[in-house]
Amino acid sequence: MNRREPLRVAVIGAGRMGADHVRRIDRVVSGARVTAVVDIDAERAEAVAAGVDGCTAHTDPAAAMAADVDAVLIASSGPAHEAALLTAFAHDLPVLCEKPLTPDAASALRVMEAEQALGHRRVQVGFMRRYDTEYVRLKALLETGRLGRPLMLHNRHRNVAGPPFFTSAMLITDSVAHEVDATRWLLGHEITAVTVLSPTPSSGAPEGLRDPQFVVLETDGGALSDVEIFVNCGFGYQVQAEVVCERGTARIGDGHALVTSTAGRWGGTIAQDWTERFAQAYDDEIQTWVDTTRRGEVTGPGTWDGYAAAAVCEAGVRALEEGGRVEVDLVEKPALYR
């Protein structure tokens, strides 16, 4: 790649996430351009590609990666990630892969082994909260040690309404996965066990969906992290976190950037979905990925983080379905990711 030229990116997946990343690279991010869009739906791929000058449409990821591209952004459905990642490795292309890395720990291990065979990191996983301003400030505060050792981390994750295809297990694999990574990153701990508790489902939840859920994560650093996941809360999109330490607490996600007082009332607005709440985080994540890739570097959450999240979520689904506490079984961390 000529580092003075824009990074040529193939975007795999032209659904809501993929199309938004195409828009972001084309109109917001500097130093890159989308040269190929891939989707199993040819018409959808063509519609997204048509909005970008010089962009081609494909239905086969391998065909797109065999063309003149410098990097790959994977935003297809989770089950398709492994094949796309292995194809990218065959071309030794850097990849930003939206979460999940893969849907389960076994496939994530296969990806990790393939990356190790290359001898260098190629993957950044799309845990965008690591690029959110509030999360970054919280992480920086914890690293100063001013609050003492973290004891507990309380997380709340609420959506207006979940997709109609959501299952009870997907509340963990598709939603709590973010809190799994945030817990590992903020605390610097690995998660060792998961317990999932379910109240009587909300009347706003579809029949048979166990929503909300309360997830407890134990860590190897002796801290506890809990997650309230409520995907059909009905009123807004909220992501909040409060860390309780030995000498103080810190909280993010209150969303009080603008508070009005008028006509005897005070208040503000609540974001309605993730595209609003984390818009800047996505912009910063992709810009950072482009900049580091052009320098020949790979930073941010990697394949180990994607594997660890998959293993924790698998344990979480078992805890949901079987009840009780389920331990997380991680392989030894390879030298490439230390």
C-alpha cells in the first residue's frame, strides 16, 4: 500500500451497520475510501455501492478481496465472519471486524490460531465503547488509581424495542457482549464466571422472551460486574456504567448534556438508538483504525478480546438456560496478544 494514497477498503455486509460504515468512510473519515461493497443480496450491495464513486458491488467476499483493496471492514452477520476473516488472512489484509468476532468460542479459537500462523496481528474487533469519550475518561480515571481498587461495576443497557428475531440468548450474545468487553477493558480483569437471573418478563417483551435479565460477572481481580439488560424498555436507549472503588465512585452515561427548565418542568431528551448515542464513538473508532492501518499498525481490541467475549457469552447462555453459576474456561493467552 502507498501510504500517501487513501486506504482502499472493502466493506462486507451492506445492512444497516455496513451501509453506515460505507457512509462514514465516504463522508466523515479521512485517509480512506470504499472501493468494494459485498452482500449476499446483490441488489442491496449495488444500491450501497452506487452512492460511492468508483465503488464496485460483489456477492462474494473473496472476489472483493482479490481486487485492489488494502483493508477489509466486516459488518456482515456473525456466522459469516469466520470465513471472511480467514479469506482476509489468506491475502494478509488488515481487518476491522464488527462484534462478535465469531458467534462461539470454538470458531473464535480457529480464527485466533490462523492469525497466529501469520505471525502478526491483523484484526481489530469493533467494540466501539473503547472509543466513546465517556468510557475513555472513565478508563483514564481508573488508571490513575485515585479511587483505589475497583470493587464493583454496575452496568445498565436498555433499548426502546428489540428486533423481532431476538431470542433470550441473544440478549447476552448480541447485547451484553458489549458490557463483557467493557468490564474486561475498564477493570483490566478476565471474567471467570457468569450468573444470569431473570425476573418475570416485562409486559412489553414479546411472548417467550426473557426480558429483562440481570447478569453477574465475576473477575480474576476480585471485582464483580453486573449488567441490567432490558431490550424492550419502551422509552429510550440508555447505556450507563458506575464503578465503585475503595475510595470513591465514578458514573457515566447519564446523558445530561442539555437540560432545559421551562413551564414548571426540567429535563432533557433520551437517545432512541445506538446510532445516535455512539455516533462519535464509531467515527473515532474507524478514523483510528484507518490511521493505524496506514501506518502498518494494529491497535485496539483484538482477536483475543473477541475470543474472550465469545467464551464469556457462551457461559452466560448456559447460565441463562441451565440456571446457576457457570465458570468461564479460557485457553492460555498466546504470546501474540500479551
